[in-house]
Amino acid sequence: MAARHREASSVIAALPNEVFAFVDDPAQFSSHMGESSMMMGGGGMSVEVDAGKGQAVGSHIRLSGRVFGMRLFLDEVVTRREPPFEKIWQTVGTPRLLVIGTYTLGVQVTPDKDGSRLRVFIDYDLPMGWATYWLGYVFGGLYATWCVSQMVAGTSRRFARGAVDAA
């Protein structure tokens, strides 16, 4: 069980199956990781999936790239998937990250009178190295909050009135 927890939620103006289809696609749902931003240290990470496309229990999702000039990598595996309501995945092995260590990430989609309520959460540990542990102690919560907020905001933008269908 991870020691720290952050979450964000919002009502999305779309049906649960539409919201789930978006959050179930790692490239779309993790797009904030590929965008250059202050939180990404001017760098970004790319997403790779296995034959299961990150959309089946046991499927792997790998992210790699540079953040603050440092090479980072992580491997995640889908541990639970119940369309259109829930998906959970977690890191496997030892991720090479700066401010968080191993984690479990999940989404829950529930029907709402205005569409769907999306809840995104992360349960995480601090990194193992002495320098990254202290970076995580200071900045881990800020980063984890930013990450779940970006996932919710990206989903909200996708289904905002007038949004162009990506399919």
C-alpha cells in the first residue's frame, strides 16, 4: 500500500462509455506528460504500449523521456479494468522518476445527471534514492496533484461543448 494519496474529480458532459473510452487510451489520457511545461522541466515523455494497447488486464504501458534534462522511465501494468466504470494500473519494477516512486493510478467513472463523474487518483511512495527521496518529500505532493488534475482537465476539455471528435 502506497503511503501518499492525491485525487481529482469532475463532472464530464458525456456518457460513461464515452468517458471511459477516452481515459482507457494511454496516449490520450497521458498526453500532459508529453507536453513541455514547467512541471515537466521543459521536457516530456512518450508513451508506448504493448499488443494489449494498455487496454487489457496485464497489458503494459511504458513512458520514457527527459525531464529537467534527466532520462526517466517507468513501466506500468493494468491490474483492473471494468469498462465503462473503472481502470487501475500500477508501476512494475523500479521506476526511474524524480519526485514520486512506485504508484497505483486509477480512474472511476460513474453516471451523473449531467453526464459522468470522473475520479482520478494516485497512491504513491516517495522515490528510493536519498536525493530523489528529499525531492519527493518536498515536491511529490505538488506533482501528484498536478498530474491527476491534468488528467481530469484533459478529459473535460475533450468533451467540452464544441470539441471536435478525435475519432
